[in-house]
Amino acid sequence: MGRFVRWAAAAAAAALLAAGCSGGSSGGSSGGDGDERARSAGPGTRDAQALPASLTSQRLDWGRCKATGDSSPPGNDWRCATLKTPLDWSKPDGETIDLALIRTKARGGDRIGSLLFDFGGPGLTGVGTLPAYAATASLLRERYDLVSWDPRGVGASEGVRCRSDKEIQAAESVDATPDTPAEERAYLRDATDFARGCEKDAGKLLAHVSTTDTARDMDLMRQVLGNRRMYYFGISYGTQLGGVYAHLFPEKVGRLVLDAVVDPSADAVGHRRNQARGFQRALDNYLKSTGQDPAQGTRKIADLLERIDAKPLDTFSGRKLTQVLAFTGIVYPLYRQDSWPSLTSALQTAEQGDGSELLALADGYNERDPSGQYGLLPHSQRVISCLDDRQRPTLAQAKRLLPEFERVSPVFGPFLAWDAAGWCHDWPVAGQSRTPEVSAPGAAPVLVVGNTGDPATPYEGARKMADELGKGVGVELTWEGQGHTAYGNGSDCVDSTVNAYLLKGTVPKDGKVCARGQ
């Protein structure tokens, strides 16, 4: 997705996800309790015929997990393993790559199976995120093994690094809303340099990190883990992954939850337009909460960004707060309502000429630690999304988007319009499609959860996903809330509905609404 406004922000997904009704329901089971109690049943005949036994019969060697990044190893309840999967799914007998998995076992005796989690990005580490998220999913752990993984090209699964930490910091001075021909050339040159770095590091893997590749990896995981059907919880970009899985393997859908839903009908430009609307909506809600007029408050922030573009602000660390870092610092706290006070303080200090607080927020989003090391999410995110997206807007096309995007949002619109040209500029591998295919006729019901105040994956995408999954498949649940995601975000109505679906197979009425405060 967008270069600066991701479907799931790096630290926002890892840290914020770890933080912490009306309509009827009808009983129904999508997959059936106890499907996985008899491991000896093994994968179905169709599975065994489709893939070589060297893949489907592999046994995972679960052992103690190692530290990831600057994080300590998770506790004794967690085990890690490596799954072999084809590099190229058109050649399942060919070269393989390793995927890193993490698991904690179900605590109860009435086990359903393994519940897979993807936390979004694309490119967010599941191995690093699941242990922190487990408290949110504690009730689900009573009947499921909780499992996640680093998708191909991510983290411990052949993770891609496209440039050094020093190069990343230098790129923060590149103007992301260029004002002159020289700045436009620098902007595109930086995009080319990033693409070349990805190509050099990833090599032949660069053409095999698509969402479709990962969906096929998921089905291999399902078989090796002993699940007759897929049980899955996808968040943000993970909803697109879940939709693609349902399309490819409709007969294997057990219970799928898609929370914070990516609009599958939107192309690359459409996603940016949606996000401009979504983040402006969140900004309006934030400004109202502080007693400000949204139009006036928006104009004030846009003016601040223009002043920073002309003259970056000093910070306590000695680094300069550039316009793109200021923008990133504004984006980050909009992911959760309880982070709004930090935005108020950062904007106030920036108006006084001190960019330290906005810089700290930007560093959190960019996974930059105090020593100057950056996380890998921006690298893997880009290699995945640029392989998925066939659309490659030119600089001239991006310029034509500017007036419309600026009307949608004077703060977010300009960055997202320019980003349309820069994100996959000069990419060495062709994109696969304009929009993902998620239709899943014949699949069991899939629960699609939308949050009316979601900035990164605007609420409207949930209905689009439910419709495209197909009649009788997509079941929409709405939460009238704020922030990115709904489950575990403070709504008892949402949590109880999702839990009933995953634990009991109870499918809510399509269109059920969990009102604010429920």
C-alpha cells in the first residue's frame, strides 16, 4: 500500500494491536467443532494429490524460540519451527524456501485446531507479534493452538533488506511532495535506488512474494498442522490475504475472521484515495474531540507541514524534523484513539518550533530505535505490494491526481497522490493484477468486521469485501468505533460476536451493528 500510510503501520500493528450491540444471530457451524482431533486422518485426498509428499508429510520440529530483533525470546509456552514451501508454486517439486512459524498450544481439552493469524502490513512479522497479541486472544486459546508466521520475504522467512540504516535516514530528507523539477527527479531517483536495492538483496525471491504465493503457503500450513479446514484471523492487509485464500480454496474455509478490511475492489490509486478519506475522517474526529473546528484545525496542520517543508524543525536529538517525518508523526497516533493526546502535545510543541515529539512518533512508526537501527517492514511491505499491484501511475498521472486528493484531505492527500508515482516506480518485476480476486462461491460463512472510524482501512471496505466474497459467504459486522481494527479494541459486543463465531460456529446476522460504547 502507500509509502507512508500503510494498511497496518509497523509499530502501530506490533505495539498498538497488543494493547489491549444490535442485530440477531443464528446458529451455524462453518467447519465443525473438533475437526482436528484426529491428526491421523491427515490431509484430504485432493491435498495429497495436489502436492508432493515431501511437502505435505513434513513434520515440524517445534523448539525454543530465539530472540527477534531487539526483543527477548517469548516465554516457555511458545515454540518455533520451520516449514519448507516451494519458492515457485508453479514448480512444487522444485526449490524450496523456509518459513518461520510460532505456536502456543490450546489450554483447554476441547481443541478445535490451529488458528492462524496474519497481522497485516503487508510484511509484519507474525513470529514477533503473536506473543504480544496473545493476551487479546486469550479466550480463543482455550480451544485453539494460536499460530502465526513470517510470510515469505518477511523477517526470519527470507526477509528482504533493500537499503542500510544509514541510507534510510538519508532518504528521510527527500521531499515526498516535490515542489520543483529538481525535487521531482530526486524523488524518483530515490524510488529507483530503493527498487535496485530490493532486487539485489532478494534476487529470484522478488518474483515470488505475492499475496497469492502466501495464500498457497497458508494452505500447506493447514495440511502440515493437521487442520482439515482453515481457521484464520486476518487483520488489515491480512484481510486481503484471507480473501485471496478463500477464493483459491473455498472448500477448505472453516472459520475466517477479517478485521480492518482492505477494499478488494480498489486499485492502487483507489486505495490511496480511500486512505486519504479515512485518515481525514479520523483527523476530523480527533479535532472534534479537542473542541476544534475540523476544517480550521485541518488547515492549521496543513500550514504547519508547509512551513516544515520550507524549513525543517530542530529537535532535541539534533536530527531535523523534515516534512515527511512530521507527516508520519501525525499519522501514527491516529491508529488508536488512546494515542490522540500524544498528537495534541506533539502538534503544540511543533507550533512552538520544536519537532522532538513529532520525530519520536515518526520513529515509532518507522521502527527506528535510539541507536539508529530501523525495522524491515518498509522493505518487505514494498516488495509484496509492488508484486501484487499491476498499476504503475506515472509522475504526470500523479500530478493530475493532486487537485482531487487535496480536496479530499489537505493534510494527507498530497502525500498519497505523489506516492502513487513513487511507490513502485522503476520496479524490476511486473505486478500481477489491478485488484485481488476474493470471490469464494460455496465457501462457509466468513466474518468481515468493519470499524466506522478506521483511518487506514476505511469502513466502506468491509461491505465491499463481504459483497465480493459472495452471497451467503461474506457476513458483515460493524463497530461504531475509532482507530484501526475492532476486535480487542474495547467493544464487548465485537469481541463476544467474534468469539462466538470462532469458538462455537455461531454466525451473526449479516449487517449486525455494535454501537458506540457496546
